[in-house]
Amino acid sequence: MADNKVSDKPNFFVRAGRGIGQWFRSLRSEMKKVVWPTSKQTFNNTCVVFATIIIVGAIISLFSLASTQAISFLINLKG
């Protein structure tokens, strides 16, 4: 006959609930360790990002203009 013994291991939902609860406790403890920047640091970092975007954009625009002029020159040279 088959044994209808209930396993000592908790069901899936109990195990998942414990795992999720542990994950949230770990998340909370890690968030306490985060050092958030001051508003001045955030402003300075934002300015650096904007300046970098403008510089890189200018470099890409100059390269695009130069390559367009070079291609136009080569096409006119042929014809």
C-alpha cells in the first residue's frame, strides 16, 4: 500500500514566501549602507554629464561634416 505520509518539507508557496521575505530584509539592510550624494554633488555631476554630451556631440558633428565634405569632393573629382 502507498504511504500517505505528509512530507516534512514545506510546500512551494511557504518556501517562496520565506525566500522573498529574506530578499526584502537583505534589500533593506543594503539600502541602509548606501551613501546618497548631496544636492551640490548631484548638480556638479549633472553639469559634467551635460558638458560631456555637448563635447561628444560637437566631435561627432565635426566628423560627420568632414566625412560629408570628403565624400562630396570624391564624387565631384570623378565627374
